[in-house]
Amino acid sequence: MKPFTFTDDNFDQEALKSELPVIVDFWAAWCGPCRMIAPIIEEMATEYDGKAKIGKLDVDDNQQTAIKYGVRSIPTVLFFQGGQLKDTVIGAVPKQVIVEKLTKLI
């Protein structure tokens, strides 16, 4: 299961209106630390399929959403539930940190 691709155009529908908790990894191709957490996001997309919607948003291509949520450094991982921002992780962190935050929402 590949991570979902969030965009400015689909963000409201796919993230904010999702029935499941949502993790959005704000990243860019040139970002070294983003490449460090990319495998974690990919693993979790498979592990939590059906329990959470997990995906990525390229900040270079989707600046409106990044600006809306005040994303100033990447990687930034935002956690949503019921259309509300519930938690944030900034920087490359161990998988356990992301898992613990998601577990609170499931």
C-alpha cells in the first residue's frame, strides 16, 4: 500500500473529511531529513491500511496547504481527526514517535 498523495486540490476532501484518522507528511524532494522518514510513512501506510489514511504532500507543488497549516520546516507530520488538527511532529523522528501519536487517534 503506497502512501496517499495529498494535494492542495484534494486536501479538504481527502484529509479533513476522512472518516479515518489522517497522517500527512509535508515533504520535498530536495529535503534530506524527509528521505529519512519516507520509509516510515510507507511502512505505516501498509500497516495501518483501513485504520488510518497516511500520505504525503509535496510542499513545492502544494504551497497553499503548507501555508494554511504554518508548515515552515520539513519534514512536518500533521495528525488530523474529524477535520481537526490534533498533533504535529517536526523533523525526522523515530517511527515509534509517529506510531504513539497515531495510536491516540485510532
